[in-house]
Amino acid sequence: MASIPIVSDLVDTMTALPAALLEIPEKQRKHREEILIAVTTLAEAVSQALNVVTARCGRLILQSGDLKQLKNQLVEAPLLLDDFRLNGVCTGLGKVRAELRTVLSLKGFSIRLFQRKQLERLLEQIQYKERDLEEDFDVFLRELSNRAPTLTKAGIPELNSYLRDCQAQFEEDVRVIRKAMRTLESRI
């Protein structure tokens, strides 16, 4: 089970992509490659976001010996979204959007109408994924931040357990994305 909706959406897209790419005539092989690169760039950006959040969870667990420092880190957890920008997650998503829009707008690009619509829907989804990704993690990080005022030493083991569970889920999400990427690349 994916922890954030974009993971299952992305895996579904990567699963359906080989059939769509096969519809593109051989003479337009370059466009196949551009679409493949755009989707794998999206997968990398999402994986990177998951890795950034996983690392933050680990840092919080390491701070659990110092209640005051841990509370400060929890309060500042929502600032992690700035790290997404610094680590290029949002840039990656914007690049994907631009690449796919360019390919689909080419007049000579021929693909069956159904497959074109499917790719256009993908483009539309990607347009909102940056915001969706930030919103999904914003909810998670704000929930952590809201725990800070009431956290006591007795509550630290429960918090650490929660953070470890989140780390495990985010790491599993990255594995699922990587597996889908390998499958996609092997089918193309």
C-alpha cells in the first residue's frame, strides 16, 4: 500500500506506458525516448522527495534523547518542504511537464487518439503532482509539528515507532517506484 497517492498513480502510468509508446511509429523513435525520459525523471523526483522525508524521520529519531531539541525539530518539520525546492524535486517535476508538453504539441507526432489522450491526461496529472506531493507531505509534516507541544519523555517511544513505520513505508514506496522503473525500461 502506497503511503502517498502519487506512488500508485506513477506506478500505474509506468505500467501502461510501454503499450502507449509502441503506438508511436518507429520513425518517431526520438519521441518515444523523450516520453520515457520524462516519466523516469518524474519517478526520480518522487523517489528523491521520499528519500528526503525518510532522512528527516531518521534525524528526528536521532534527536529523541534530547526532548527540547526534538520538540524544536518537530515544530520545524514543515520547513522540510523548502528542502524539496533546494533538492530539485519541484524542478524535476517542472522539467517533466515541459518535456511532455513539447513532445505532445509537435504537429508531426503521430499516435493513436486514445493513446494521445492518455498521455495528455498524464501531462495534466503531472501538472498537479508537484502540488499534490507537497500537500501530501505537508499534512504528514504538520501532523508531526502538532505533536511537539504535548510531547513528553513518555511519548517519545510511540513517536519513534511512528517515525520508523513512516520510514519503512517511504522506503517501500521508493522500492516500488524503482521496480516499476526497471520493469518499464526492460519492456521498452
